Amino acid sequence: MNLSECLMVALEGLKANKIRSALTMLGVVIGVGAVIAMIAIGQGAQEQTLAVIQSMGTNVLSIIAGQARTGVVMGGMGSNSTLTYQDALAIQKKCPMVAGMSPEVRSNSQVTYKNMNTSTTIQGTSPDYLSIRNYQIDRGRYFNDKDEKAMSRVCVLGTTVITNLFGRSDPMGQVIRIKGINFKVVGVTKSKGSNGMQDQDDIIFIPATTAMKRVFGIIYVRSISAQCSRRADMDTAITEIQAVLRKRHKLQPNAPDDFMIRNQADIMETADQTSKTFTMLLAGIAAVSLLVGGIGIMNIMLVSVTERTREIGIRKAVGAKRRDILLQFLIESLVLSLLGGLMGIIVGTACAIILSNTAGWKISISLPAVLLSFFFSAAVGIFFGIYPARKASSLRPIDALRYE
């Protein structure tokens, strides 16, 4: 028998028991569908996490003030007043790898406009902050170096603040009050949404110098954001920043840093590895059901061999070779797994799309994941079909013909 004849005989054998064949394929359908759906959800979560981190800026280093100590009690990072506005200027001047820099001070405050008020974040920054943190201006402008040097009372609003204070009215050119101080609205940012921790649009930007001197009354900054042109330059930039700040803070060679530098690339790498682990865990759990489906195929094929013992004996008696019998049952097993795999791809894709539409989850259906699931189902069919096929092909014709 050639391959096409074996295939026809195998299909006829499966058609003779349609319900049993369908139920056998169901295990593979569920397994493949679960693998595809879980990988789609896991990869979607991974992409969403990385997108959130990237929305906060690319190639960014965050320099945070050190920990304050009160007796034996240590405060959190940023609780000490070790970073100054002059530190930020020194970093910009003396660190060649730093392409952009922004000192930052922030605090929550009550903001009013006529009879409306809201509590929001007041962020004091420099003009570079917009590009460093991937904000974009929708209308108007961002404050410039001249505004920062003059400690101008100008502000740029996020969309959430506009909704809370102005409703449908145009905020451009209007005057709001921050801690009782009048500020003129000169710009509006495009919406960025939430980053998982806070609403990035519930914020008001003002010049860092204005925030320090006029609003908060402080002489230090909470943190400094520094951006590199290339990701490959970030380690060099960290070394440069450490050298500049240690010299400015007059730290002894054996003294620890009184600041901390966070590398966004490390955060992204950690998040990426965590997401990949989560995706593989989901896929591994789903793959168990595919293995269960494979065991179901083996079980049904063994039953089929038992039921068709006399048929096998007759075929061998009229000249069928051992490889013909082996190929026939192996093809039956493979057809069950492949059809189940194809249906599982459809079911898994449909389930992922339904979950995305109903639960609002981001999904990512990748071709490699689909192909891997399909070929894995084929491998399951072959693996779990070999034993029944070998058992059928090894039957002696005389014993098979005498079987009742």
C-alpha cells in the first residue's frame, strides 16, 4: 500500500466511529486552544507592561536623593535633601553622555479655577522633561529656559486636570490658583493614560525654579531625570553622573553614595523576564491538557486495535505487510491530532479575542505560537500513536483470525 491508500483506509476507520473520533479530538482541541489563548494573554500582558514603561521615557536614568536618618530610623529613598538644582546643571554640563536633563520636585496640592477645585500633582520640571518622559503638547506650548530663569508663573495642564477644572471650556490663557498663587495656562498635553500606578494626565507642570522658590519654598530637588541618546551609553552615563555628584557632595572614597541611580533599561529587562516567565507558566499549564488529549488518543487507538483484530488478521492474510498496518494506525492517530490542532487554533484564537473584547485585556496572537501549538499537537499524535500502531502491526495473522 502507498501513502494515499493508507490515508484513505485510516479515514474510513475514523468515519466508522464518528462520535468516538470527535470526542477523542476534543481533548486535543481544548489543549491547543488553551495553549494559544494563554500565550496570547501572556504576550499581551508583556507588551502592555513594556509599553507602560516606555511611555515614561526611553534611555532614562533616574537620580534619586538618598535616605534620611533620624536616630536609628531610616527613611525611604528620596527622603534626604541631598540633590540640588545646581547638581542637575552640573550633570548637564559635565556628563557628555547625558543628552537631556530635568530636575524634578513634586507634591499634591489643591488647585482652583473660579468656583471649581481639584487636588492634583504639581510637577516642577525643566523644558527637557517633555521629551525625556515622552509627553507631547496638544495645544499651546511648554515653558522654556527663559520662563525657568525668570521663575515665571506659567503652567501646562494634563487632560484630567482640564476635565476636573474646566469641563468643556477652553483652558488656554486662563488663570488658575496653585496654593493661592496665580498661574497662567500656556499649554495642554496630549493624553497618556495610566501607567498602572497613577494617572499620568492628572498633573500640572510648572518650571522647577518656580516650584522651588514660589510654591514649595525648598532649596533641593526630589529627583533628576537624565536621558541618553543611545541605550549603549547608559552605563557610561551612570559612571559620569556618580563621579560628578560624589565630587559635588564631597564624599570620601570609602563613603557610600548619598543618592541612587535607577536605570530604566534594567527595569524594562526585569519586567520583560517576569512577563516571559508568566507566559511560559500559563503555556505550561495549558500544555498539560494537550498531553491529556494525547493520552486519550492512545486509549482510543488501543481500543480500536482490539476491536479490529480480525480485520488486521484478514488484511495480513491477503498480503498486507507489517509496515502497512503500522502506517494505517499511525495515520489515524496523526489525523486525529492534526484535525484537533486545526480546530484548537480556531477555538484558541476566538477565545482570546472574546476575552480581549469582554475583559478589556490586551492580547497578542503570534504566528510562532500558533505553529508551535500545531506541530506540538502533531508530535503528540505521533508519540501516543506509535504504541497502538506497533501493537497492531505485530499481531500474527493466525492469532488475529482466531480472535473473538
